[in-house]
Amino acid sequence: MSITQNYKQRKITKFTTEKSIYTEHNLIIGNALDVLDDPKSIKDESVDLIVTSPPYGLSKSYGKYSDKFDIDSWTGMIRQFGEKSMRILQPHGSIFLNISPIPEPKTKEIYPLDSYAYFALKQCGYFLRNQIIWHFNNMQNCTNRLSGRWETILWFVKDIKNYKFNLDEVRMPYITKKDKRLTGTGRNPTDVWYFDRINNMTKNKLNLYHPTVYPDRMIERILKMSTSTKDLVLDPFVGSGTTMKVAKNLQRNSIGIELDAKYKNLIKKRMGEEESDHDFDFTITHHGKN
Ligand SMILES: C[S@@+](CC[C@H](N)C(=O)[O-])C[C@H]1O[C@@H](n2cnc3c(N)ncnc32)[C@H](O)[C@@H]1O
């Protein structure tokens, strides 16, 4: 493992009247399943939260990775991810796994990938806390079946009696504002979430050259809900780097793993593109190279 680039980004002092918060962000270029096994890259029980969207086998063009559909190998990959994550996840840690129902490439039969993933992670010993429905409208229309408008986010915990859940950080405005019985600070956001997908126009405008970019606000909700300042967040299939960017903005530490080195510059740019009122360090490491 060697550090190829290590630089301080924007040491902003103008807002730092209060005690400055320093965070670290490491992008590891390599195979997630190897990196998760390597204690030099990720220490035992060091990660507070894993949030990720693995490849779905949709034959998307990820460059180096062959994204071909085979349900048995896909489920095996998810089970390995779950087993290896046990080592690095803190006892109070959570996993948020975003998965879509997908059509089998030849027959177009729908595979509910979240069901396969549920059983794979259950076999590893995790407990399901919520099966969150991520609903969106901007998606293609079908003519021979109902148009798909949701994906799942499976929230698993390592210990069902001990996990972080900062409900007050993610409360939403009450629907009925005039009801005097509602004296609290807002309502529970429930397990059905609406966030628009990033459309191609936005991707082109921002030069986000990745096929599946998360909406920032959805990741913000997950990080606020399940971590505190300075906690360590891991995205083992980090793609365009959304999880790392949001972690930086919310003053969490982060590790992102990506197989395809072509996204390195995109992630680097996204990590530096917004003003930050705290110090942070961004490092790129190539796993397995000296
Ligand atoms: C669904 S995308 C993640 C997109 C991400 N949520 C975002 O906001 O950009 C999955 C990513 O995993 C990467 N990938 C596939 N297999 C991998 C592996 N074994 N290890 C690390 N990354 C991998 C792909 O190159 C792709 O960029």
C-alpha cells in the first residue's frame, strides 16, 4: 500500500472562531473485498457506519469492473461483504445497503435483490432495523409492466440492543401545523423517503461522469441519523464519492473504496468543491501497491 497523493485541502480559518474540527478522508483504489480484509487499511472495530450501494449487475459501464448479472455470484459477493464488515464495524455500528429490484438481462424477469441481500446479511449475524423505501419519480417509463419508482435501503445493526439513532437530528416539519397537541420538534421521517435521483442534465452540468450518483440529501439524512461528529463512515463501493463528500461537510471522518481508478479525479474534485468551515485532509491510496 502506498500513499500516492496526500494534500491538505482548503485550510479555511475565516469561520474558525470556535474550536476547529479536523477530519480525515482516505480514498482507497482497490477491490473492496480485499481491502475489508486488510487491518493495515481499516482497523478492527473502527468504523461507526457503512453506507453503500454495491453494483447491481445491470451491465452498467463502470470501466474496469464487469457488471454482469449472475444472482448466485452477486449474493455470494454480498455475503462476503457482510462477513468481512463484521471485523471492522464498531459494536454499535450500522450498515445501510441501498439496492434496487432489477430485471434479469435476458428474460427481463424482476429479481428482488433486497430479498437476496437480506438473507445473505442475516446469515452473517446482522439484525434488520428498517427496510427503507427510497421513492423517486424521475425514472424511465415501462410499457409492459408497472414503471419502477423505488429502491430499498436495508438498515442493519450489529447489536439490536446498542446502536446509534439520533432521531432529533432528522425530524421533519409536522404535516398538520395547526394541531396544538403537536408540541415536539417535528415528526419522525418514517421508512418511506422521497429524494429525486440525479438526472442526466445535472450530471452533465456538474460533469459527474458516473452512472449511479446518490442524492446528497439522502446520505446526509443517514449520516445525521446514525453518526456523530468525528465518527468514521465507510463506503466500500464509493463510485463518484458522494458519501465521502457528505461526510466531510458534516465533519465526519471517511474511507471510500473504489475499484475503478478513473473516478479518482472526480472524487478529488468533489471533495474540494464546497467551502468547508473546518480543516480536513484528503488522501488517495492504491491498495496492494508499494
Ligand atoms: C452503484 S455504484 C456506487 C455509486 C455511489 N453511490 C455514488 O454516489 O456515486 C458502485 C461502484 O462500485 C464499484 N465497484 C464494483 N465492484 C467493486 C469492488 N469489488 N470493490 C470496490 N468497488 C467496486 C463500481 O466501479 C462503481 O463505481
